[in-house]
Amino acid sequence: MFRYPELLPHLAQNPIQGIINKFHSDYSRLGHHRALYVFYTSLLYYVVTIPDDDETRKLEFVLGEMSLGIKSNNYDMLVFEHLTELILKNEDERHIVGIAVNLAETLSSGPTLPQGTLRSTSPPVHSGETINRNIAEVTGFNKNASCLTLALENEIHGNVMTDFDNFWEMFFLNKT
């Protein structure tokens, strides 16, 4: 389902083939990074021509933020790989615009749902904390309290604690 239905009639009357052709030429001449920047900037100018309402203004903000983020190297270019493939294969314009808008909204730092933390959150594509947390889960550092209690009791009774590499480092790291 397309999130911005007011964009569809405008897209039907004003195709973005020129923006797609510009992406092709920029991609071959200037590279992936610059081509994406020009693509999102062109989409922003395209959306500005749509009659104004709250949803359109939000879309303008999201596309503008995405364009500036790409220009400032805030995103890993691998995130845009699928979008780039769609554009280079000359897929349907509606599909390309839908993917581009979804990416922009996903990576936007606009209003988000409460995360249960006082720290600012960022998308996983460029968040070292998320990556470290996932590594900790895979390596088993996120043991629950009952497992830790049982393991400590076994250690107290003379059993050897073997399941927890770097236990005390992780214990004190999580306490801070």
C-alpha cells in the first residue's frame, strides 16, 4: 500500500522518467553516492509541485532530510542497493518512488515511537550500539538473572563456571 495516495495522480500525470534517466547518467559519470544525492534532491523538487497539505509537507521534510543525509555521508550506501538496482533495471516508477519514500521514512530522524530509553535512538544501519547488543546476544552475554544465579551458586559450591567468558567485565559494564 502506497503511503502517500496524493502522489499517485501527480505521478500518473507527471512521470519521473527524467529523474530516472538523470540517475543513470549520474551513476555512470559521478558514482553511486552523488547519483543518489541528486535523485533524492530531484524527488524533493518533484514533490514540492504537489498541492500542499500536512502529508505532503512531511514528505518534503523526509526527502530533504534524506538528501542532506546522503550528502553528509550519514548513511551506509549498502542501504540503497535495492533502490539502485530497481532504478538501473528501469522498474515501474510507482515502485521506485515507493521504495525511495519508504527508505527515507525509515532512516528519517523525525518523530518516532517511544523507545523506553532516555538515549536518542537511530536506525540500525548506522548504530554501533545495536550491533554490539546483537553481538552480545549471539555470544551469550545477555543471560537472564536465573541463569546467572544458578551459575554463581554452582561456583560457590565448588563447581567451575565455564559458560561465561568475560563474565566480570560484562557484569560491571552493564552496571555502569
